[in-house]
Amino acid sequence: MTLVLSRRRLLSTAVAGGCAALFPAIPRSALAASSSGDAARLTVDRRTLEVNGKAASVFGIRQPDGTHGLTLDPGRRFLVDLANRAGEDTVIHWHGQTPPYVQDGVIDRNRPAIRSGESVRYDFVARTGTHWMHSHHGMQEQLLMAAPLVVRSEEDRRADEQEVIILLHDFTFRDPAEILASLGGSSGGMAHGGHGTAPAQGAMNHGAMNHGAMAHGAMDHGAMGQGSGHDMTGMSGGMVMDLNDVDYDAYLANDRTLADPEVVRVERGGRVRLRVINGATSTAFHLDLGRLTGQVIAADGNPVHPVAGSRFAISMGQRLDIRLTLPGEGGAFPILALREGAVQRTGLILATAGATVEKVAQTGEAQTDPLDLSLERQLVAVTPLATRAADLTRRMQLTGSMVPYVWSLDGLTFGEHRPLLVRHGQRVELTFESASMMAHPMHLHGHHFQVVAIDGRPVAGAVRDTVLVPMMGNVTVAFDADNPGRWPLHCHNLLHMATGMMTEVVYEGFV
Ligand SMILES: [Cu+2]
């Protein structure tokens, strides 16, 4: 494994102890290389953002020229010096990248937080595609500590198309910890950076059975009434589906609302590639192309055979690349993200020269449907996993409830979790079974998996790193254990992860 971390970090890590085996051979030259000038520079700091006419203090991850996040040209390594000027500890996860374990951007007993004022170097082979970067510490992601991370391929460079990145967020003026507290949740181990720290016992409910979906009916929700604003959709048989836990103050596309949206200049008849990233912490969207038709060409940065449409589901943590061609006569074309099960929306406008850009309301007329897997079922990987029988299969129940507000896996919250133990070289098949009344986007670090079955029916689905498991649905993914380490596996609803909906995939030798 090549290194990576700054001299100061290396020393402090070594002193921390217990991890020497993970850093078997740190070449001196790697230390010297940290003065090299061709590394990209990213700084995490505070910034002021105006949302609906009101100023808010949020975080940013920017290059010296102010660019949010990073776009790498084909063939470039992920060589980044990350400076923490946030005024507090942090760590940035390179979501979608598959770096060596120590560079993943997660805090655990082997990987300390980045202290305020500290700089850390990352150096690994970049993985092509539309990805993103975000804090994996506390609730910082809710305060917009997130940015795009795009790695272009040679094919991208040759393509005659304009690239437009759309980073979606849900935004609140409130303190995220206060939102979690108002839901009755406890951030437990998260606030302490995780591993080995047991969540507050009082907030936990151990038995998965207690959270069983059938027992989790309208009665439970009727008792809620605490103004948390979560939306529910009535289902047959007295079951109630939960869609949104939190009503946010705004929904953002590239930091802006539809009151003052970004207007991207495009060419008449031109080809556009949208790189859409759902960076919202707790909100799933339908991406809506309006009058245009597009083709999904990649999911979570991995090419898929084109799927045409004008509305596509994108859950938290996921990315979609969508190719579209603008009409020859030009015009203004809103690209909207419609909040699931609600009327709120955000987005930006593609406009050709001279086109009249009309205002788009921040709310639509009709409540949208819940996200489903109709798009997922159509996705077919361009480069699937090699055909091979699984060496290891595991079923994992997605558990938890609104009352108490605790989310878990197999009824266990993070800290008391049972890691999934794997051996280097194994093919692993993992079935997520939803046993709760909410959908959960499940994300595995350090790997991309292929969706191989939906509700028990085999598919040759997308290769991706985050898959939506709908209420009472089940999804099977397969991956090759080819990146040794301890890798978080969690729900990408930040509020769910914060209360405990996380476990780890742990390789032999890393227990
Ligand atoms: Cu969840």
C-alpha cells in the first residue's frame, strides 16, 4: 500500500498504537513526496450561504480558486492535500472511490480524525465516474460538508458533450443535532467517531422483532405528533409507509433554490451529460427532465446500458449520469429534483442563448410518489462482475422505527453490531431485507457491488455502491472481496446512520 498521510499524521498515527501492522512499509520517499507541487489542494472550512434571503453558516470543501470539490482528468491519480480549517475535527469520505483502507476517510481505532489546522495527503488510483466527497463525522454532512468528485475517462474527454454537475442537498437553518433530538434519536457512537464506542443504551431497542413491520402500524405513528413533520402515506391493510423524517427549510441544487437557480448556458442541439449527485442527508428525489428525454448511462459512476426516460429515482448517496440532447430550436429547460412523497422541489435551468428563463415555483402541484425500483430493474451493467458462485452469502435485516427513533441492522445498533467477516478473494452475496416501514439506501465503502436480485428475482443489474431497499422489499448485491480492511456498511440516511444503522465488512486479519 502506498502512503499517503502527512509526516505529522504518520507520527501521530504510529504513536496511537495498535495499528502498526496496517502500515507495514511506509516508504521514506512517500514522506518526501508530500512536498510535491502537483497535488490538488482541498480545504474544508466554514462559509456563509444565503438561502431564501437568510444567511446561514455552513461548511465547504473547496480548491484554492473556490471550485467546490474536484474533477480529475483521465489518468490522474487521486493525489490530494486536504487541509482542515473547519475549526473542529473532521474526516472526508471519498464516496465511490475504492482506496486502500487507511485512506477511505472514516474515523476508527486505526484512523484518527483530522484535527483542525491539520493537513493530510491522499494518494491512490482514482476510480472513474461521478462520485462525491462528504464528511463522515458527526452531523457535518447536514451542514453541507460535501462536494462533487468527478473522475473523467478518456471516453468522456472524447465525447462531444457539455458536462453539468448537479449536487442536491436538503438544507436546514436548525442545528442538525437538535433535529435528531426532536425525533427522539441519539447520535450515540457517531458523535465520538464510532468504532468501539457503544451508543447510549437508553436509546436502543434490541429486539428486531419489536421493530417488525407488521407490528409497526398506524397506531404507533398516531402517537407521534411531535411536529417532526415526517410524511406518511397510507397503505393497504393498516400499514403506514414513512417517507420523510424531516421537513427541511430548503432543497438545494448546487447550493441554490429555485428562487434563484443556477442557469447553465447550453447550445441549441447540443449534447449534455448531467452528473447528478444526491448529497441530501435524508431526502430522496425524482430527477425530472421536464420536456426533455434523457438516457441514464451510469449509476454511481459505473456505465449501464442506456435507459431512456424523463424521470429517474435517485436516493441518498446515489449518482446518475444522464445524457440528453437539446432541441435544435433551443429554449429554457428546468432540470428538477422532486422531493419524494411531497411537493417541494429544487433544480437548475439549462438555457440556450437568448432564451427566456421563466421562474419555476419551489413547490409543485401534486405530491410525488414514493421512490421505487422501476429504474433499478431496468439497469444492466456494461461491465458486470465475472460469473461465479458465491463463497459467502448473508441476509441482513434492515430494522428500526420512528418511535423510538432508532435504526439498526439485524436489530443491532452500531457499536453492538456483528461485522460481516470476509476473506480476501471471496465472492460475497448480501441480501438486504427491509423489515421497517421506511426505505433505506445501503452503502458499502471500499467496493462497488452488483445488484443481482430484486425481491428474489435475478437481474444482471447495475454495478454501484449504494442501493435503495424499499419498504418491505429485498435486494441482493454481490461483490468481490478485493480490498482488505474494515469497511463501513450503512444506511445513507444520515439520521438513520447516526442512531446506529451501520455495521462493517471486516477482512480476515483486520478484526
Ligand atoms: Cu435508513
